[in-house]
Amino acid sequence: MGDPFSIYRRGKKLGKVKPSAILSPVIPFMKNILQRSAGLCLMLVSSCASIAPPPPPLPERISFNRDAGHGHSLFVMLRIEDGKDLPFLLDTGSAVTTLNKSLEPKLGKRIEVVNVQYGWLGKRTSNIYLAPKLYLGNTKLMTGKQIWTDDLGQVPGADTPLMGILGMDCLQHYCLQLNFSSAALSFLDPALLEETNLGQPIPLTVSRGQFFVNENLLGEKRRRTLIDSAEYDDGALSATAFTLGQRNQKVMLRSFGRDREGIFPQGVLAGETYTNLILKDCSLSSNPHMNIIGLRFLARHLVTLNFPKRTMYLRRCQPENLGDWTDSDPAYALTMEADAFLTKLKAAGQLPGFQRGDRGNVSNWTPPENSSETYPMTRTFIAGKDGTSDEFHYVLIKTAQSQPWTLQKAWRTDAAGHIVVIYPVP
């Protein structure tokens, strides 16, 4: 092994020795030291890796407004770090958290201005800022890096000026349980759920910060449907699904300006059947293809939204929290009575514009502006007939509780809404 070393003692050369003879006792010793050092380092690294930081604390259980799911959205009280409690809309349909413009002076320098499109409010302009610390009680919430600001005065359903919308950039980190019977919101550990008590599990998918199920409220599979707690009705249907539902069921329509919604006698989700669903028609929204599950539908259940594990659990409550427009509602019962009278006229061939055997939907009701729930009262129906795009309008009147419904007016309009025929009535 190479040149030998020379060995000397007191100036005399004693001979030569190979380096291997000198190093051979040392190499195993050094090797053992290195192995032990490496092992110790691995143990330290492993030990450090196993000591993960504790998860952030979960907020305590809080209360929300008791009319949530009964024609109103769900509101909770939050605060910015140096402020007082402010009313926020809980919005699982929004990918971002939004603050009212009045809070902008507390947010520092604006980062960007963006143009956005809301489903029902149309085009809007929002400002983007770095997200402030947001607290629920004494617990700091996990949020995104940025927040938006907008004028929230147009958001419906709030009894007080709305100061914020709590979106999925925050909520996606939590497992939420909504108990509408006690009006309570709980934050649960997603890894420690008692799943046997939570009801029907439904998988969730995620797209662009929003969560969806793969079925709409008419039971149609492969129809991506948004979980949107800001929609205070049962939900909404795409233009295609709404039209199909009208063909298969007797749907009562209510109109509000350009918007309309229908009362569907029956709906289905995850094999469960539901009655009296109030569903919006998305044909006139910014996205006519969207399907939505709203708060009124959720309020029929104990709802557990395990966003980290991408699962929604629904346990039905008895009686269901249906809000308005149920079979026990006198106005609804009277409308169904008027609908039955109109259907009887059509079947007998006595409905103006229809001959015996003509096919069409005559159960679509929209209240006129002068509709009253005192006698005499009226109901207006808009009917469609197969083979034409024209609409047939009928006003029914009931003069007293003991009197039957009678036909008061009838006319026909074209696709542009112009009256083309006024029918005589008995």
C-alpha cells in the first residue's frame, strides 16, 4: 500500500513500516465513532420531526340567529383584532372572506382592485387587502392571506348592517356542526368525530375554494351542486334542471322582478325524499348552469361539515324546520285549492286557450302586485302549452271563505310578453 514510513529512535533509523500497519488499529475505532455520531444525529432529527407543533385551538361553541334557515341567512359575531364584535354572514358558497368597505381604514394599503361577478347581484368591483387577524370570541381564526372589501349593504336577510362575509378561505380549515334546533355552531376535531351519530355521510369535492356534492336536489346524479349557506331558500337549480322539474311535478312559481323560484312538491338527495322545496331558477343568474343546496334545506338537519375530510353529514330532524310555505301554511293551502280548480277546468276542456287533451303545465303561480290575503283574494297562474312559446294567464278570485274559486280574467301573451288574445270568461 504505497511507500512505507521510516521509523527513528534517538536519531537512529530503525526501519520502515507500511502506513496500513499504523492505521489498521485506528480505522475500526474511527469508523465506530462515526457510526455512533451518525446514529445520534439521526435520532435527534427523528426526535425533532416527531415533535409536531400543536394544532391551533378550536373556537368555542357559539350561538347564531334563530331565524337562520327560516327565510334568513346565518349570522355570527366576529371581531378584528382591535375592534368590537361585528355581524358576519356565514357563507360556505364564497371562496374568500369579505369585509364591508367601511372597515378599509383599518386594513392598511390596498393591494389590488378586481372586477367580480356574483350569482344574484351581478358585476361588482372589490378591493383586495392583506387579511387582518380575525377572532371568534378569544380564538384567532385561520384565514387566507388576503381579504376583499365591498359594499355589503345589498346583501339580503340581515336585520343589522352587515360588516363581513366569512368565506371558505377560513371555513375550509374546520369541521363545523350546525344545530338549528338550538341555533348553535360548534367547531369539532375532524379526527375525533363520532360518525355513527352524525347521519348520512355525503362526499364533498373541491373546486376553486368551493365545496360541492355530486347530485342536485331533484336526485339527478353527476350534477355538481354547491353547498351555499348564504342561499336562504332550499337551494337552486340550473335552467335545464328547473325546466325538467316543472315537467315532472306540479311546481308553484313565485316571481320577484326578474328572479323566480318554484315550490317543488318533492325532491331527493342521497336517496332521501324531501317535500315542499323552495328552489330558485338559475336561468337568469350569471351562471345558468349552477345547482345549489341552500340554508333552508340544511336547516332540516343536524349538519356536520367536515371540510378537512371532505365529507358532509346530514341527520334529519323531526319535525323538519321548513320555514314558510308548508302544507300547514293557510296561504299555501289556498293556493293549492286554486290550482286544483284550474286543473279541473283544463281536464274538462273549459280552460280558455286549451282544448280537451291539450298538454301543458297550468300549475305555475305568480302573485300579482295587488294580491291580498284578505277577502276577496286573488291568485294568478301562468300556464304553458306544448307546441307554442306563448303563455296563458289566468286570474282566479275567491270572494269569501265559504265561496269557491272562480275564473275572473284570462289572456294570452307572445314570447315578447305582448298580449295577443283576451279571452271572455263566464
